[in-house]
Amino acid sequence: MGHGPAVRRRKLGEELRKLRDRTGLTSGEAASLVGWHQSKVSRIETGRSGVKPADVARLLEAYGVRDPRLRALLEALADSAGGVGVDWAHAYRGLLPTQYRDFISLESQARTARTLETSVVPGLLQTPAYARAVTRAALGGLPPDKVDSLVEVRIARQEVLRGDPPLVLSAVLDEAVLRRGVGGPAAMREQLRHLLELAALPHVRLQVIPFHYGGYVGLTGPFIIFSFPAISDLDVVVIDHLTSSLYLERREDLEAYSAAFLTVQALALSSEDSLDLIARTAREGPG
């Protein structure tokens, strides 16, 4: 387990070492090719030192890596290992906690996201009104201008669903998410209708676990699993707490949470029945 940038640095270093090994180069020979000292290559490969995207590009050139998607991913990882690798997010650096910036970096680079939510609508699916109500409730006492900025960040994050290619999102929601009247009846109806609109996108899948199922694995806490293109062992589980986020990247953790997500998907209503429930709740009102 660890924090976002540290996880990224270690994973990036492992991938660069594998690529160097495939060429048959020693770390010293690789350093000579790019004009560095051997210790710099070693620090990068062990994750002890950050690396700029331009330096990653130099190493990849030396290793003969031509795959454009792999090059883009590794260079993006180098950017995120030092903080947010998203252009718009830099305007909010002074406002966003470090771990939230790390989360945005992961989300912006991921190919797929699988999430279980037990109490609130996932951030990528929130309307501005709902996001404002959640922010006010979770971070009571914030000045209105800071609340507005955090809502802007929440909405800006949703661009990943409109990217090329877009993030592929699978979300399983507890029925409590639909029934909790966050922001009042009007805001909640708007939010539920927004869920129906987003679920029409081919890369968004929504399912609901109804109350009558009782207890299930994951009931005690939401989680999200990010998967990345080209390199499967970059996957990471993120668990949010009130004041921090936990990043799990050990293979046994990933396998446990992936199995848990498959379990809740199997328990949940089908996508079609889930959308029927969301539509019915929107008509009748939460509660």
C-alpha cells in the first residue's frame, strides 16, 4: 500500500528496468547512452527518484521502444509521479489536497474504472447541484468560493468520460445512493435523470444492489479499481477515508478487490433492471 506518486514512481521504475533488461543493457551502459551517471538510472528504476517525461522519452529511445501508446503511458506516468498530470488541474493546485491531486492523475490516465459506491453518486456521474450539496455536507464550514472551486474540479474531472478514447466506467451503486435525498428533492431528481442519460453511453455501465439483498461484500466501504492501457500490473485500488486515501497495489489486494467487484456485480440487478429502478425512483422521489 502507499500513496499515488510513490506507487507511480515504483511502477514506472519497474517497467523501465524490464525494458532495459530486454535490450541486454546494464544500467551503466544505459546511462552512458543517454549521458547520465549509472546511479541516476538505478534511482529511477528503484523508484527512489522522480523522472521527467522528457528523460523517460530519452530512455525509451535508447531501448528502441517504438509503441506510441506505451511511450505515451510511461511518459504520462512520469508526469503524474510528481503530481497532477492534467492541464486544467494546475489552476487548482493551491486548493486541492495532495492525495486528491494524485487521484485525479490516476483517473485521467486510466483505461477503465470499476467502482462500488454505498452512499453517494460517484464523482464522475454527479450533477453540479448534487456535487455542491455533497461538498457542503462533507466539508462543512468552507467559504462559498472554495465550495464553488471544488465543484468546478468535480465537473472538470468528468471530461475523462468524453475523451478519445473515453474512460470505461462500471459502477455498482447501493440503493441507498438513490434514496438519500442529497441537496433536496429537485436536485435529487435531476441527479437521477442525469444517471439515466450517462448510462446510455456505450462505455458507462450502471448497476444497483437493492435493499432486499441485505448484507454483501463491500457494504462497509466504497472502493475504486483503476486499470491502465498496455501494462496490466499498473492497476491500483483506491479506498477513500475522511482525511486521506489508501492506495493498494499488491497483487493479492488487487485480486481480492477484483473478486469482490465481480461478486457485487453478480448480486446487483441487471443494467436494464437497474435503470428501471433509477427511473422509478426519479418519478416517485427518494426516501
